[in-house]
Amino acid sequence: MQIEKNYRDNEALRASFNKLAESTFGLNFENWYQNGFWKDNYIPYSVVIDGQVVSNVSVNACNMNYKGKEVKLIQLGTIMTYPEHRNKGYARILMEEVLKDYEGKVDGIYLFANDSVLDFYPKFGFKVAKEFQYSKAVTQTGENTAETVPMNNSEDFAKMVELLATRPQNSDMYMVGNTGLYMFYLSQFMTENVFYIEDCDSYAVAELEEDTLVLHTIIGEGSIDEVIKAFGANVKKVILCFTPKDPTGFDKKELHEEDTTFFVQGHFFEENKGAEFMLQSITHA
């Protein structure tokens, strides 16, 4: 048994990692890698036995712009072990290795856990924390003027990467310096969810579910109301998957997601214990 880290370009280990991810979560990272979006800020820590990845904890560098200041955070994700290798202490060994490597180097660490492991993370100093989601009912007139932005090929992907890297997002908290994690979604599962709003020269990642607009992020300085207006009169309700800079007019409630618990540790989360924010859903690992 050995621990392997950051082996992104090792074809055999990457294939073994993908096999474990596929069997555990139905995910495969190969297209993400081949498109050039698996960068140095996604680091698998894996237990390898006879050349096979059998257990894993991945580190995602998720620095955040919070109220105009950059906060250095890491998110733990893709935490998985083959059933036949569970209860052998591998996840504990990997968690200890990650925490040792990042002790004193980041402002906070967070993760989203399923219900089967809620007793595991407190052993490592993690505490359950709250997130808050904002929504509101709207009444508006006008046509839908939001233009669909194609996300079909490498050229489209490159344009989006540039936008994410060079434009601010209209949010009280948004991820910076990790376009790869955004593109994990935008190059695979959300290729039809990017829109351009000409009136405010901004982009929105959004979903329309009947009369409900789910806004994942706004790239650019267009206001939330300008973006909502662009989706036309059919929109009756708006749900934000990020924290608005100005919550005036929005209803706020504690976020409860099925089989998901938010765990945190570190001085950033201690100092902002009462803050009512939500980490962008599009940055969940």
C-alpha cells in the first residue's frame, strides 16, 4: 500500500482513478483532462495497491473573492473507496495526509458529505455549518432576450475560460483562480446553460424550469434584476445558487439539500460563523 498524489499525467493511475470514480459516483474525468481543464489545483490523494487506486480524497484549490477580498480555501471532494477496501482506515490515512500538507497554509477547508459519513469528519476537526439560499417571486413583462451561448467545442470552451479568468462575477462570494472546476460543469453537464445578456454585457449560467429561473452565476457586472428581466415574462420565480451582493427584495432561508451536509474548519469559517452566504453550487466538487 502506498499513497500517490497529484498523478494527473500518469495514464495508468488516472485510468484507475476514473474507474473508481465511475463505480462510486458515475463520473469519469477523462474528457475533462483531455480538454485541458484538469489543472494543478485539482489534486487526488490516493491509496494505491498493486498499481490500482482503491481509495481517494481530492483537494480542490477554491480560493474565493469574498466581499472584494481573496480568501484561500480548499474543498475536499471525490472521497471514495471500493466497498471491499472499506473499514481498513484508508480514508483516515488520506485525510490525515491532506490536513498535514495544508496545515497553516489556507484560511479554511470545506466539503459536502453524504448522510452515511456524518460521524467521520468531526474526528478531523470539521464542524457542521449552515448555508443560506436567496429567492424571490417576480412579475415582469417583455420578451426573452437572453441569447444562448454555444458550448460545443474547444473554441467555445476557451472563450468561456477567458471570461471566467478576466471578468468579475456579480456575487458576494465567487471562486477565483480555478476555471477548471467551473469548466467541469460547463464543458460537460451544462453546455446548454450559458446565456449572454446584451443590455448589460454580462453572461449568466442559468436553468429555466417552467416558470422558475435558477441562476448559478453572473459573469460580468450586470445587476441580478437586469439578468432576470432578460429571461422574459414567463419567469415568475428566481432562485439564486450564489450569494447576492445586495439581498434586498430576496427571501432567505437556510439551505437543506437531501443527503448533503456542509462541513467546515479553519479561521475563515470561525470568523464568519454568522455570515449568511452560500458557496456557488457550480463550484461543488
